Amino acid sequence: MKTVLEIIFRSICVLLGLLNLIRGNDPLLGYSLCLISFLYYPFSERRMTRYTGIKLHPVVKILLALVIIWVSFAVGALAEGYYPDLSL
């Protein structure tokens, strides 16, 4: 179950980052979301643990993904109405 949730959150974060990067009004937000999404890849987690000694708890990853989704829908291009065809 943990792996499935990580794949879902990783996909959502990457897609929101690319969406804000390509068509959004804030490319820095898109870059940031794409960089943060690397925390959900297993190779980057192992590398971060090896170099810094910090291992993120899965609950922290889930909370971070929820904050990313909330920020993207609150201040990103989706909230500003740039995508009327993607309205929720």
C-alpha cells in the first residue's frame, strides 16, 4: 500500500509541477513542485539518507503531498482560472 500511495503522490506532484511550469503563470512554482516530487522517488530517498542521514517518515511525505496539492489549487494557475476546461 505504501508503494502505491507513493506512486500516486509522485505522479500528482510531477503532473502539477509540469502543468504550472508549461502553462502556468508562475514557472518558479512549477520548478519547485518538480524538485519536491523527487522526494518520492526511491533512488533520491536512498541518496538523501546516505548523504544527510535524514530519512523522511511516510506520514511526512503524505502531508507534504497534500500541502503541494493544496498550494497548487490555491495559488497556482488552476486557481487563477487559466484552465477553464480543467475546472473541478
